Amino acid sequence: MTDPDPGRLARDERADLAELLAGLREEQWDAPTLCTKWRVRDVVAHIISFDDLGPLGLAGRFARGRFLPDQVNEVGVQRYTTLTPDELLAEFTNHLRPAGLTAGFGGRIGLVDGLIHHQDIRRSLGLPREVPSERLAAALPFARVAPPIRAFSRARGLRLVATDLGWTSGGGPVVEGPAEPLLMAIAGRSHALGELTGPGTPTLAARLGA
């Protein structure tokens, strides 16, 4: 059996998010998310904000953001601030397949980014779902080591166990639970900590400031 195509999984994840967005009320587009300082519309803009950038455009984006990740991301989000929800949804729907930077590592960047931010929106709006296991199985190992996620420092010295996937990583006191809250927690979302157990959970919570 061949491994799932991360690019396809990333596209499917964005398509599922587009379906959710199509059913949101206008005021929900301005609701807060688990990404501090970003509304739903800002998170949507961020997901596609790197897709159209070639090498020169990417270099310019980083320069305008003074090479600080949060500022670089904010520069991208600001490009879409004048769009209405319908216009932003149309733009998002035209970018279902990750491109540019988000197509990196076979699409794993787009998959991890899209999955986490999709859940940032759903969790904040109280709209849970069951994430397909093949997406989580592809996302967790990459998220664990990808520098922008900063999960490596949060999970250092801990053994992560996704009880629904049979996936483990690291050594030390155990933090265990379903893959989705485990992914969200190591990505810095304390909202998910209550769904995890194990002797390592207090350490992870302290690192998240919870």
C-alpha cells in the first residue's frame, strides 16, 4: 500500500473548510478564533496567503515582515482585509490545492497548516467534527518536528501517544489522547489540553502557559 499523498490530503482539508465557511453567518466571519488576534476571516486569509508567492515574492514578504514570523504572517493577512466574506470564500475556493510555500514537503506544510487552522475556527465556534484519520496520521509526525509549529520544544522530554492512531513519538512521561487534540496541544492550543491525559500532561500544560 502506498502512502497517502499529502498534497491530496491538504486539498481535501481545504475543501472541507470551504464547505464549513459557505454555511457561516456573516457575523461568524468576524468571530475570534484560537489564534489570538485573528478572527475567522483572518485565519482563512492566512491559509492561502503564501500560495501565489514565488521566490522573489516570498523574499519580499519576509522583508516586509522584518523576518519575524508573526509579522510576516500578518503582512499576508492584510492583503485580504478589504474583501467581503463572499469574496474571501471565492478566493479561498480558488486555492484549494496548496501552491508555493504551502506545497512544500509534498504538501505537508499545507496539510498541517490547514488542519490546525481549520480546527482553530471550528473549536472557537463550537462546531466539532471528526477529522479523517489519514490526515491526522500524515500531519502529526511532520507537525512534531516542523520549526514553525514549535511543537518540538513544547513536547521535549515527553512521550506523545495518539490513542486512536497507534502513533507514538518521543520518550519520557506520557501525554496521550486522540490525535486531534494532541496535535492542537503541541501546536500551542491550550484549549485541547482537557482532552489529554497522562503524567506528562501537566508539563505540557505549563509550557503552554495553561
